Amino acid sequence: MTSTTEPDKAQPLSTEQLSATTLLRFATAGSVDDGKSTLVGRLLHDSKSVLTDQLEAVERVSLGRGQETPDLALLTDGLRAEREQGITIDVAYRYFATPQRRFILADTPGHVQYTRNMVTGASTADLAVVLVDARNGVIEQTRRHAAVAALLRVPHVVLAVNKMDLVAYEEKVFAKIAEEFTAYAAGLGVPEITAIPISALAGDNVVEASSNMDWYGGPTVLEHLETVPVSHDLTSCHARLPVQYVIRPQTTEHPDYRGYAGQIAAGTFRVGESVTVLPSGRTSKIEGIDLLGQPVDVAWTPQSVTLLLESDIDISRGDLIVPSGDEPPSTQDIEATVCHVADQPLAVGQRVLLKHTTRTVKAIVKEIPSRLTLDDLSQHPSPGQLVANDIGRVLVRTAEPIALDSYAASRRTGSFLLIDPADGTTLAAGMAGEAFATTTAESAEEGTSAADDEGWDF
């Protein structure tokens, strides 16, 4: 937010205003020279979310280059400079707010070799902005971005057709690109696609509506970001509370207090509700809910709470509290799609740790049935291993049963990490169940087990 008091700048939102607005997490993706940096810079500048000293620095550098107007791409050029220097690439986050909504923007690299970084940035996103150069249309990298968004079940996708000023703001150019992309993304199961013609350099349809495209009657990019629905019907969610910590103060004031603390991953919990603790399967009722030190009758995602149960049963970190009758299936054989994020490969027979919510168990990679080619969504059968940026199907056998939802049902409790037990390196990010919403994954082989002489026999 801006810190200036100049009359043409927006004033910072108060704490009360911020707490009253909703939060939208969104990610941007675009190929090289599609203008992604300029779009992000334009969005921040025109929404008056740039600090005065930042804007002055951009103006100085732009003037030094002989440019008459500020090069807004310089607002995000720090990450681009890292790429040119060969430094480790990571997702760059930007935070800004308007009176309508707060935003966390994940600026993800667009190169194919940085697919793992787009997965990181889009994994928690409610919306993805996919940028396309109007002169080039839908290219292979555009299809890759759409495929990653579909794999991660991002509920809203915006197709920003950029550089419309370089195609004379022709409606037919935009319509052709929008039709091609929408058909492709919808075929992958993306539930909502919004196409917007823009010129990030000129500011057309980014924050302000464009007078150059009066044939377009839809929202600007910022208007769509401010109004796209991000709330979820909590009553329809499968309630899940991964236990992070057991609170037992054993003080004079609280001699018998036993609470189970954690962040609600999905759904709603109410006092008096019957719950089941997994993996033990024992049941009880919620006697009380503490939120920020105060008792409440109901709590919902993503609040961090402490549950108090009527029964004194054995519960520890890694257990999962769920409503009785709505338990996720428990299994030791997990079939999933994974994105490999480490430099060292993931191979069949490899021993790993599987981290699901707050629970970590030993596991073995039993099979890698296929590797996905994002260019055409073809499957390369039995690759034997996955290397950095690969996306593939895996079969994993765990030492203990895991209560795992499908990723389609819950992005929080249907995801997991595979970790190198030797040094704690994250190897892969996994999504349980089917890959795309329109495809049916092959069933995992049953009855398989692994045995060796080093104690990983399960």
C-alpha cells in the first residue's frame, strides 16, 4: 500500500477496513515477453499499491534509459535479474489491497524448466491469470499453464490477451484466441474461464476500462479480481482438523484441561457434534471450542482452534479429527499425481517420508506408471523415475494407514509431500486421486508390499 499523502494517491486502508475485506490469492503465468512483468507492474501502479520510493526508483531508471514514461515492468525486475544471473528461482509474492478486497499475488516463472515453481505458486491460489501475446495466440507454454492450473484444481482462470494495441485492438483476434483457449481449458476440467483483452503497457482494461475496445463489455482485470467469488459453502465441506499440538497446562487453574489444537483444514465444527479420531477410529463429542482464548460454539476453516472432547482418549500430533460418519478413506496404497520439485530424481523402490497435514510416515515408491507430457497431455508409460519439473503418476505404499481425501474433494487434505528421509529435502508435491477432472485414473494395484532387510517392510 502507498505511504504517500499526495492527493492523487490512495490512502492506506485502516485495520478495520482490511479486516472487513475478503482475501483473494491469485497467481500469474505467462511466457517470455508476453508482458507479465508489465501487467503486474500496471496492476500495482494503477491500483495505487506502489510505495512512493519504489515508483521514484523506477522513474529514475526509466529516465536513465531514455524512456519518457516509467517502465512498470521494473517493479518486478528483481526476479527477472535473478534468472539472468542463474540464481535459484522462486515464486515472488506481492501484497496489495483495495477497499473491496485484499490480495496475495504469486508471480510465477513461465519457463518450462520452472514448472515446479508455478506449481508452488498456484497450489494455494483461488485464481490464475494466464497471459497470452495477442500476436502469437495460444502456444505450447499457454497449454502447459492451463494444464497445471487444471491439475491443481484452481477454480477460476483468467485469460489475459495482452498487447492488443499491437493488433490494432481487433475484436476478431481476441475472439479467436479466447475461443481456442476456453475450449482447451474447459476440456481439462477448469470450471470457470474469463477472457479479458488488455494492453498492460497502455493500461487498457487492467484497472481502467479501455476506450479503444468499446466492443468489449466485460470487467477489467482488477474488477474481476475484486468481484470473483472466493467464499466456500462451509456446510458442504468435509470438516477436517489435523491435530498439531496437544495442550495440557496441568496448572492449578487448569488441572484437567486437555485440548487438541490445530488449524481447521476444511469445513465447520460445532459444540455437541460427534467426531471420530483417525487413524484410531475412536469417537467422542465436542465438549468445547476455544478460539483465541475464548469459548465459541462454532468454528470453521481456516481458523486455528482448540477442541475439547467429552472422552479422555489417546490423541497426538498427526491425528485427524473429523465428523463421525464423514470419515475419509484410510489406506496404505496411495495413487496420486506428483510434481517433482527436487534436483535429484524420484525412482521406483525409493524410500521416502510422506507428509500429510501434520502427520509424517515412512513410505516406498512402488511404481511410477506414467509421466505426463504437458505439451499435448500424452502419457509416457513406465518412465522409471521422475526428474525436476516432471509431472507423473505414482503408487506409494505407506508404513501406516493414512486418512486421505481425494484432491478433487479437498486441496488441503488431498495433498501431501514426499520427503527425502536422509536430509529432509522435499522431493515431490502430490495430489491424491484422479489427475484431471475429466479423466479417470487407473486403479492402484492391490495387495502389493515391499520387504527389505532394513526395517522398511510394510
